[in-house]
Amino acid sequence: MKKEQIFIKNVNKCFSSGEPDELYALDLTNLSIIKGEFFCILGLSGCGKTTLLNIMAGFERPTNGKVLIEGKEVLGPNHKYVTIFQESGLFSWRTVLDNVRFGLEIDGIEHERSIEIAMKYIRLVGLEGFETKYSNELSGGMKQRVALARALAVDPEIIFMDEPFSALDTLTRINMQEEVKRIWKETGKTIIFVTHDIDEAIYLGDKIAVMTPRPGKINTIFNVILGETRNKLDKEFLEIKKQIYKELGLSL
Amino acid sequence: MQKSLLKIGFMPITDHLVLGVSCEHDCRKFKNVDLQPVQFHSWQILSDTLTTGEIDGAFILAPLAIQLNASGVKIKLICLGHREGSVLVVRPDINKVAELKGKIIAIPHTYSTQALLLYTLLTDAGLDYKKDIQIIEIDPSDMLDALKKGNIDSYIVAEPFGSQAEEEFVGKVLTTTQLIKKHHTCCVLVMREEVLDQHHDAVQEVINSIVEAGEFIYKHPKHASRIGAQFLDQKPATVLRALTAQGGRVISWDLLPLVDEFTEIQNDVVDKMKLPLQKIQISNFVMTKYVEHAYANLVALIGKKEKKKQAIEKIVFPIIIFLLFFVGWQLFSTFGLFDRSLLPSPIDVAKAIKELFIEGHIVVDILASLWRVFAGFVLATLFAVPVGLLLGSRKKIEYAFEPFIQTVRTISPIAWIPVAILWFGIGDQPAIFIIFITSIFPILIATMNAVKNIDPLIIKSAVNFGARGFNLMSKVILPAAFPYIVTGLRVTLGIAWVIVVAAEMVGMQSGLGFMILDARNFLRTDLIIAGMVIIGCIGFILDRFMTLLEKKIQKNRLSGARYLE
């Protein structure tokens, strides 16, 4: 049975400047996300997609409305839903292993056990052998893998990803997209993935919510009914791409 | 010890320039060897002379060297002369390789790399090396003349005879051999086996020098071309063109021979060109140990030079500055403005310092001052770092306290001395209190700023994983801010050392400040300045110690912070 996990209820956000015509960055009607879904939020820069993600993840409060996760209102950040940012946000004074262990340490998991769990996820993201390295010894792609392992280690229900690969070079980005897809399949987590890259969204997402700016709105949600393996040159792939271009008001 | 005489044959081509540069740099400095380059103009004569043993070794074409060894001459290949470095020169009216059909092309020798490369070039262009062109052998230095006279249409040879043809507008370079085969080998240094057996150290010394020369040519082509002009009887401009045109036509920085390269050359000569040759075991023929040793030596040498340079910059120059100061001071006090009793000379002061240490009480004063600084500084750190962490991470608390802090901070620590004495009497306590007051504010402000400058993303991530309160402070904020806090501590310690002297001048009975005041009461200016010098020296040592600590903490991937956690 498909279970609704995140429900966004008439959320809006304004950055008030005290002026009467307050600037609404975001104005959403109802939106729900199913458990285990790979949900992409696609939009051009400045459309409010990061604000929406921050509200869902509890880093910001909406001006009106609320976000429910598992039926409970989101009032602040919580390690049941972990966010991965454009930069890895790793702790430079900790090794890879200790970075991945961080959340477990905070949860008070016993030391030996936490190492076991951390190693499991270090292996999952393909960084075995790098446990004792510090973040300044890692490449951009490796840092994001550590961030991913650190997030997975606390066994969150949802992983939010805010343009996680936009700071990487093209080849690494393609590589990381595959990795995320594989890990998503292996772990079955719900992933909310914010991006401005149309190909990336179609390649990864079950659903793509296309946002338009001022105020940030979602008008259309595309169901991507492509198979397991997606080819960016397939006819169906290009068809969806065409529709999204149209939705964004771009010419192909 | 008798030096070994080594005669090494070469031809006047840029391929052999390493020998010229090596000799120019090192021939007079060699410890084990008397190196004599012997110039030839014909490959045939060079190889005959090597066969008879009149020369001990030679720079020679690789296929010719293999052929010599195959025919029983006991030699080993121990180093490359260069890589790449040859050119195909044609009459000005020839524009394409295909146009060479039916033409006369000169090569330096039947068993030459040039012949092999020409074979490759022609085959790739669909021409038959044996049938479509006429090959003749001419000595390299005669080729240009032959082209001028019209006896040949083209020649393939080592530089600088391509650059020379270009400079004299006799012919043009149709292609360089680096375009036929990138990084190819050509001339190699071979030595007779008995020489290698008897003069191992001498050979190693020569190879070290040749490898260094190769590096030198690569780094300083202009300088090398001047040496080359003499060595090769050419104009400097011609040699420079050969060394730098097309990003350098001759490679001199990689002289390590690889067995596979020569196996390939041997196979090509026999299997493709069908030249008569008894194949030899190349791995027995090529000896890399000398070159490997030479490159290890070169790396060490470069490291040493770098260190020497740094040592000069970091040690010698500062010492010069100090010396200049002392000389100026000496002159000033000898001819100077003030009476000798008011401004003693550096020598007087040196004597005074000696007197102080012989008498011995200065040690007690130094320890007293250091103790006061240490105690006040540590107390201030223990207090100010936690408070700074709190203030830096809580906006509201910072807003509340900031004006108060800025107000108290501006009161000079010196102004606290009278009340310190009233409150704590005489002894160490008032001085420690003054240092405490001195140190608190810089540490507090450095810590606050360090916390405020932490990447917000780090805090955001930590909060996401549920870190709050003490956990957040001790596991994230403190370690993230720590390297910058240490910088603050270093600066503060310097200030504390400045202030302690002032504090000791008022109401203390020991310490360096007291010592200076005491000396003034006896009108001993030499002792006063001696005390000042000692203060300066100790301040310098403290600063260097803290800098070292700071660098270590920041370099060790902030592992100091890890330790704190």
C-alpha cells in the first residue's frame, strides 16, 4: 500500500521587509510525498526550491501553513530526516570514520557498535580504505559520499538533498547520480532531491515537481514512468524533457 | 687518488649537448674522473674507434649500438643522450611527404634512428622506403652542404642541422621526429664493459653530471645554448632554436633508458626494415642502475638547493639585519648624540649581560616574570575561552555583553596596577592579576570571532544530527573554532609579556621589570639595556614557540582540536 509520508499543507513563506507588499518566496497548496519515493523538485535558481526544502527539513519555519511528516508537524531539524547540502559540511577535524559516526555518537550508541554501523555505510558508498582520511584529503565527490554515508548511518526515514552534486565536475556528477540511485534502491529511503538540472531530475526521479518563481509555486508534477535503466537519449526521456522545458517556459 | 681517464666520443649535434654542458660545469670539479670528450664527424669512424677501444664510451645511435654489441663489441647502454631531437629537412619547394617520391634522401647511418623514423614516416604516407626513394648515407655535418649543392633533395638528421638550414634559408623543416614518434629515443651513451668494471665510481660521477646537465638544459635553454654554440661550433641562436622551437625539439630531462623501447627498435630494424642484425638480449644490454642513481641524486640535490635557499632567506638575512642594527648602534654610541654612560655600546651591554648571568640573580628574575605571565595567561584562557564560545554562539548574549566588554577592554592594564596592589598586597598575586586582566579580552574576542566565523553549514549539519547544548559546544563549536583560538592565544601571550614588565616596575620586588628599575637606581644604563635585550629575546622565543604550536595544530588536520573533543 502506498503510504503518504510528507504532507505540505498550504505553506507559504514571506521575507518581510516591513513593507505592505511583502515578498512571498513561496506559496504552495497541498502537496504529498509517498514513502520510498524519489521525489525531485526542479526549478531555476531563485524559484524558492531551497526555501521549500529548508522548511520541510525544519531549518526554517513557514510563515503560514505547516509541513507534516508521518502525521507530525515539523518544528525543527530532526535526525529522522537528514539533509545533504551542496557542500558536504564535513567536520574537518574528524576522520571519515568519525564523521560517519557523528550522528550515532550523538544518539549515544555504544562505541564498538557505532564503528560497525559506520563501516557498513562507508562500504555502501564505496569508500572502504579511506576511513582514516581527513576531509581535506578527499575529492569533492568523495566528500559527498561521506556526507551520504553520515546521513544513512543514523537510519533516517527521509533524506533531503539540496543540489548535492552541483559543485562537482560533470563526470563525477554522473557517477554520483548512479551511486545515489543504487543506494536509493538498496535502502528504500524516501529521497527529496532539489536540483536545477533537468536531465538529473529525469534521470533520478519517480516524480518531478516543477517549480516556477515569484512566488515559488508547483503547478505540475510529472510522473516519470521510465524503467530501471534510463538513457538520456531515449525517446521517452526526451519527451519528458520537452514537456518540462515547456512548463518552465524555455525553448528547446 | 689517481683519477680515471675516460674518453667519450660524441658528434657535434644538440643530441649530445648534455656532454658539453656536463663538462663545462663539472670537468674541473670531478673527484674520480678526468673526462675527455672526443669529437667525431662521422658515425662510422666513431663506431670503429669505439670498437678498437681507443675511446671508452660514446654517444651513439641506438640501432648502431645494438648492431655493434651484436657483432661482438662488449659495450653496455647506460644512459640516454636525449629524446626526440631530429628533423626532416627538405628543399624549399617540397611541401608534403608524398612529394618525396623519387627523391634522394640522406640519412646519417644505415643503423640509425633517423632511418627507422623515416621508414615509419614514408610507410605511413604510402611510400616504399626501399623502392620509392633513393637513400644515401652522409655525415651529419656535410648534409647541409649537399642540400645546398643540390646533390640531395632532403635529409633526416639530428639538430641543429635543421635549425641551421632554416636560419640560412637553404631548406625547411618538413617535420620534426617528435611528430613521427613522441618521446622517442635516439642517441644513447654506451661504455665498454671493462671500463664499467674498473671505473664504477668514475662512471657514476659522469652520469650524475650528465643527468644534472640534462635538467639544466631543460631549465635554462638560453644559457645552455651559449655553451652549446662552443661545443658544437654553431651560432648560439641556432642551438637555441633547436632547444626551444616547437616547445623544444630535443628533450634532455628524461634520460632513463627503458628495455622495451630498445626491444622495439631492434624488432623494427630486423622485422620491418629487414636489415641484417643478430638479435641480442636487450635486458642484458641496457643497464639502468647508473641513471636511476643519478636521478635520485638529482632529486636530493634540488632538495638541498631549495633548503639552502630557504636557510639563507630565513636565517642569514635576519642575522644580517641584526648585525646592521648592532653596527649602527655601535657607531651611534661611539660618535653619538648621548654620553657613553647614557648610551652604552653593544659591547658594553654584552659585558653587562655576562655579568648578570655570572652574578646569577637574573635567572630568578626571568623565572619570576615567566611564572606571572604563565599563571595569569592560563587563568585567563580557562575563563575567556568558554565565555567566548558562549558569547560567539548566542547572539542575544553577545548583544547584551558586547558594549560592556568593549568598555572594560579599553582600560589599560597598567591602570589596574594601583588597585591590584591594594587588593592583593605585594608578591606574585597582583602581577598575576594584571596579566589575567590583560589576557582576558584579547582571548575572549578572538574566541568569539572564531566561533562566529565557523561555516554555518557545519553547525546546520551538526544540529540536523541532533547535536544540541553541551554536545554541540564540545563536539563541534570548540573543535571548529580551535585553530583560530590558538592564533588569538599566541597574540595574547605576546601582549602579556609586554605588560608583565610594566607591572613589575610598580610595586614588585623581583622580575625583569624590577631588575631594570633597580639598575636605574644605580645609574647602570648598561644593565638596563641588558635587561631590555633579555626581555626581547625571551619574547621572541615565546612567540616562536607559540607559532610552532599553532602551525602544528593547524597542519595536523586540526588534530589538536580532535584531542580537545
